[in-house]
Amino acid sequence: MPKLKREGGEARATDFVESLDRGLRLLQAFGGTTGPMTLSDIARAADLPRATARRILFTLERGGFVASDGRLFSLTPHVLTLAGSYLRSNQVVAVLQPVLDSISSAAQEISSLALLDGDEVVFIARGSPARVFSAGLDIGYRLPAFCTSVGRALLGRFDDDELARRLKAMRREALTPQTVTDPKTLLKLILADRTKGFSLVDREAEPHFRSISVPVRRYDGTIVAAINMGAHVDRVPLRALNERFLPLLREGAESVKDKLL
């Protein structure tokens, strides 16, 4: 197989595979609605010509990623193999999953692992106590970074100037009456959280939910992820987040520092 040619360490324009980009864009378009979609709906959502969308859909159908009854198209469970490949190959998940399980068992609460993806956080692993019924953030769930404890812990990885630029540029829509949206105030909060080594957010992302997070650092001190625990405000007071959850999170994050490359 010929090697990709690079110039100055960057991919050339000729290295870009437009058809692959369009196919991935089309797959993402299914996430904008629930239930099957027509060809026209998919083409519109993916911003593709109808004929192009049709060819891509038939290719994906042959690969087992899409099913169709002749008029409506839907994703198949085979799509999950793409996410599964990521989770199985991700070192952070492999190293942190036992930690999440241990923390959840000790606190009898759900713990989660999140990464920064643009201006959002995406949850990629969770630990649950040994209970039949538990509710929490599903794997793959996304939230704005600026108003979540994991997001603020992760944003602490940037230097002050870069952080200020990012906060000013990102969309900062209030999700609850408590959501802080002013970029200067957010900058102060995140810098303070970075100094403390944890972030606590109270009812900013969801009206009745509070959470606490700590950054996960690799061997050289770089923040690569964040782990958190949270609960409904009527069930767990703020004091409990600091006294019960924070020590467990800090111990868990510290225990993996030398294992992450």
C-alpha cells in the first residue's frame, strides 16, 4: 500500500477524500432526529445533493450500516462497531474504568469519565454501584463544556490567553437560571478551579443537578480527561460533594497518572 505523501508535516489537499467526508457527514445526519428518514430528509440534513446521498446510502446499506424498506432509511446496530472500536482502543477508558467502578462502589453513586470535543464534553465511560436501577449520563452523551464541572476541569488545560479566546468564541446559551454565561466570569471561575484542582457546578447544566469533577492528568501533568460524580440537589447536599465525593475522585485521578501516556 503506498504511503501518504506529506508536505511540511501537513496533509495536502489531494490527500482529502471528499466521498469519505460526505459519508461521515451523512451518518451524523441521522442523529438529528428519531426514527427512519427519507432520502430527501437525509440529503437536506447532510447538506448533500440528493443523488450523492442516494449513492452513499446504498453503499452504507451494502456494508450493513444502514437499513431501508425502499423509502425510509435508518441506521443499524452495526454502526455501534465504530464507537466500540474507539472505546476498546482508547487508553484512557481502559485505565479509568476500574477506577470508576471502585469510586462508584465506595460512594454508592454513579461516576463518569468525559473528554473535551470542541466546545462540548462527551461522556465515554461510567461506573455504577451494584444496584438494579440507576440513572446517569449515558456513554456518548454530550453537554456544553462551559457550564459543566467536567467541562471546566477540562478547559483548565489551556493557558490563560487561549482559554479566554475559547470562552469568548464558544456558544454560551443559558440552560438554567443559574447558568453562568459571561466569558470574563467564566474565565475567573475556571482559573480558580484549576488552582483548587477540582470544579463544582451547581444547577448550571440541569435545573436540579449538581456535580463535582477533577481533571485526569497523564505522566507529564497534561490534562487528558475528567472524572465526576453528581446527584439530584434534593438528595445530596453541596457539603457531601466536597466531603464524600472529592477525596475519592482525587485519589482515583492520582492513581492513574503514571499509567497514561
